[in-house]
Amino acid sequence: MFLLDASESEEAEGFAKEIQFVYNFARKFHIGPQNVQFSSVTFSTTVRNDFFLNTYNNRHDVLNAIQKINYMQVYLHGHSGIY
């Protein structure tokens, strides 16, 4: 499981480095139901499940999913308080 930090202190540039690390790490494995499986969770002020262990059954799909993970922008709303 990858746990990606998209908090405000990490910023988009740091998050891009996390994605690159995760991508390079995952591409080294034979991925499938009988092999290695990956999942990804991103956190900031909230938590997002990017994909689960059984979502993708091959390296190509996992790598594509990793590349599509977006940085979580923090949107402030007056009624939500200050972060």
C-alpha cells in the first residue's frame, strides 16, 4: 500500500516526487492476483482511496493509475474554518 502525503506542507512539487518514486518502485514488480498487488491512499485534510489492492491486475494498469493520481488541493470555505 502506498500512502501519499498531499498535505499543504508537501506542496504539489513534493507530491510529484512522491508519485515518481511510487511509479519507479511499482514498475519493478510482476503485478497480478497471484503476485504483487498495490493500493494507494492519499491524505491531506481528508483521505482519498486512489485504488484498492484488487483494482488492477497488471503492471500497465497500475502504472497508469499511479500517473493519474492528482494532488489534493486544499479549498478553504468560510464555514469550514481555517486550515
